[in-house]
Amino acid sequence: MIAKGASRWTGNWKEGAGTLSTDNATVSEAPYSYASRFEGAPGAVPEQLLAAAYAGCLNQAFANTFSWGNFTAEFIETQVEIELEPGYGDNPGHIHITTTAKVPGLREDQFEGFTQTAKKGCLISRLLKIEATMDATLVP
């Protein structure tokens, strides 16, 4: 699987504006700006998109691990909250995950084990721990 996202930005940090898109057009040129990210103005927020993507990844990982014990969830609801620290320091912030699920027949101790395994194995959990490579080109 290769997941692709793109962004285009024009202008400076505070007065500029940009768009966010996914390769499959689920998100297509969603507008974003400094004001949408930091001041509550209308527009996309990259960190919210990451939080939603992480919640979706976790829900599928939870459903997968439940199935290892032949359990099927009636529902799984997950909220991911990303608290970001400003600047370029070593601590980018904190992520908190809140999950509620109804899984008939599943005991609390099994639920704890399955959810911890799923959290560790979720692709986005694993991606958040790896170093990113980068190609950068300055156009004259």
C-alpha cells in the first residue's frame, strides 16, 4: 500500500494560504491557513486530519485483533486528541486515545490485551515512531 497526500502553499506563514489533498480525491484541495490551524477560522487543520486518520487506523486494528479471538464488535468508537507543543524542541506534544467498544463475549482482560496489541501494531502508531527521509528541490 502506498498512501499519498499533497499540499500547496503560497505566501508567508501568517498571511499565506494553502490546500490539502489526498491522492484518491477523498480530500481535494481543502483550504487551510494559519488562521484555520491556530485561530479557529474555517478551513482544514492538518493535525486534525492526522488525528482522524489515526482513529480510523486504530479502529480497524482493534477489529482485527478482536477477530483473533473470534469476537466481532457491534461498534468501536475512537477519539484521538493530539496536543502539540510549539517550537522545534525534542517534545512535539502528546497523543491521547479514547476508545469505547461493544464486543459481545469479550472479557475486560481480553479487551485490554487486544487493544494494547492493536495500538502497537496500527500502521500509523508505527509510522509516528520512524524517521522520515526527504528530497527537497529549490526552483530558480
